[in-house]
Amino acid sequence: MNAFEEMCGPKPSAKATATAKAAHDVVYGKAGLVRACAHFHVQEQAVIQYIIDKTEYETKIDIERAMSAVDPDNYGNK
């Protein structure tokens, strides 16, 4: 199980939590990748994978929300 999957579960490990915190700092510009990883003692690849997995999950949710708002009878009609 990767860090993102663990963070969605009931009891994420300390390593998954540290990876999520490092990813948060990187994404929001609080720290560069190398510095965030050194601060939280996690691997760069794990943080990169966390960002990819989180982005993929958020994209799927956005698409599902958008599709649920589409009226199938008027889809494509302007």
C-alpha cells in the first residue's frame, strides 16, 4: 500500500503521514522537494508518487462530479 492509500485509511503510518506533509509543503511552495524530504526524513520518490496519486484521485473525483451534473437528454445540445 502506498502513502496516499494509507492516508485514506483509518490508521496511516508515521511514514505515510510524513510523506503527506512533505508533499503538502512541496505542492504549496513552502519548501523544495529535497528540503522537504530531508526535513520529514522521507524519500523523494515517495513524495513524488504521493503527489501523482493524489492528483489522479482528485481528477477522478472532479470528473465524476462533472458527469453527475450533466443532463443526459441535453448532452452535446447547444
